Amino acid sequence: MALDQDVRRLGQIDLLGALEPEALGLVAFSSRKQRLRAGDRLYEAGETLDAAIVVLSGEIELSGGEGLPPRRVGAEATLGELALFAPVAAPTDARAATDAVVMRVAREVMARVMEEFPETAEATRDRLARQLARFAGEARRVEAS
């Protein structure tokens, strides 16, 4: 896949959407793509994530979450976005349901982007705050039911 296609896909991710094209190019260029065969393990529940995972093609099955049924995510899904900023424990197991290609966007890459493009750091922080607020609201609704 060409770099410009990767940049376009990364720009569609809510958390990265505030980044300017040059910053997205740095993310795309500096991130590692991984090909998976159906059944390959991506990560296990409880494992500390050091990168966000962007699904470029294929499907990933998420299972083992507390009280959650297994589900599949496909192209353009992002897993572990908060790992871009801090170590987080994976809430589920993740395995390739089909042959897939994923991009690992490491925390170090995001830190470099924030240093080299400080004007986008504030917009990214605002997006992260909105995402955390949405997550907290969903968690409260689940607890109430």
C-alpha cells in the first residue's frame, strides 16, 4: 500500500484526525506493518500495549473481555488508541479472524510527532479528552444496567 493511502487511512482515525498531513506522513512512514494469517495472535487480555493497532485489511476477533461476547472488527478499526500516550492493558484477546494486515503505531512515534508538530498537540489532546468522556459515559451506562 502506498504511503499516501496509509496517510489517508490514518487521517480517518478519530484520535489522529487533528494531525496535519506532514505529521500523518511521519506516523505512516515510522509505523510497522504486520501481516497476519487467520488464527495468528495479535495480543492477549492483560498484556501491556505499547502501540495502537490500525487494521488495514482483513478482520480481527476480539474475545475474552469481561462479560462481552466475541466480536470482529475490520479495515479502518483502531485497537488500543490510548497506548499511543501511555501503557495500557489490553481488555481482550485479539487474533486474526482472517488473513489481515495491521499497522502498529508505537507510542514513541506519537511522542515524536507531538514534539515535531506542537501545534497539533492541543487538538489531539482535545480529541482524547472527548474520547475518554465518551468511554466514561458508556461505562456508567453499562454499570447502571
